[in-house]
Amino acid sequence: MGSSDNSIEVEAPTRVVSIKINEEIVYKLDKYAKILGFRNRSELMRTMIDLFLTTMEELATDPASLKDGVYVSVSMKTPTGLTSQREVFINPKTSLFNPVMLISSTSIHT
């Protein structure tokens, strides 16, 4: 519950938001949510969205710097040393339909 300063943690209200994604992605989300110990795909998605938004908020301290897009790198590493990294450039000027462009993709097996 609260900490030693007698504060009470209150959860923000939530809202159901629907998105359309293909069945293969739904299958993969469920698969990796289970492997990683999430209760369900929604928990996994909330975690990933929170990571993205927290990072964007840090960058948004200078909103002008976002107008030309952002580079996004995702790097994952297992305890056994297997790593994978992807980098994309998200540019609102590139395309109205898909502003994401893959820059690099690497996988390292140790």
C-alpha cells in the first residue's frame, strides 16, 4: 500500500482501446508474453507502450528536435548471451501510411 510517508498509491483510470493486428502477430504476442511471464498479451503491450512513451517524454523536452523524426533502437539480450538488435527511423515526413524505415538488424549467437 503506501510507503512510510503515509502516501497512498492510486492507479490511473484505464480505458479499453482496440487495434487491428493480424493473427500471426497475436499468436506471437501470446507466445512471448507466456514465455516472459506476463499474465497476458495486454500486460506485455502495456509494458512496451510504457517504455516507448517514457522514452519519448524524455526526448520531448525539446519538441523541435522531434519534427524530423527519431531513431529507435531495440536491443535484447538473454542471460545466455544471445542478442538481437533492430534500429528503425520513424519520420513523419516519409510516408503517411508507414513512417518506419528499417536501418539495421543484427543477431549475435554466442
